[in-house]
Amino acid sequence: MSNTILKYSHDTKADAVYITLSNKAVAYTKSLDDTRIIDYDANGNPVGIELLCVSNGVMTDDLPLASEVTQLLENKHIKVYA
């Protein structure tokens, strides 16, 4: 994915993390499950990942840029289930 950025935002009160993958506008959103939501641009490229209930750990399989996201979350001391 070209022009990829990984910008991390953690809302501890909401127990949620948002990872920005691109500065492009969000055109639509798809839920992978109850705790993982992916935002896409108009061309179908992922632009952001919302992770909920992160204090319980996060599954990173099926996420865009899964290895980079896993490393980022582990660096922020969030348990990852790959």
C-alpha cells in the first residue's frame, strides 16, 4: 500500500484504538467483527482501523498491514492475538 502511514490514537475511556493508514477520506466502513472495524477510501483501499475492547487483547489476523499493526500494538503494550 503506497503512502502508508501508521498513526496511533488510544482512547482509554472508550477502550479503543484507531490506527490511521492513510490521509485519504473515508468513503465507507466494514466491520470484521464486534471489535474490529476497517475504514476504506472511495477506491476500496483501507485508510484506518478501529479496534474496540483493546484491554482484552486484539486479534490482528485479517487486518490490513497485519504485521505492521501487530508490531505497533505490541510496542504500545497491547496484547495481540495473531
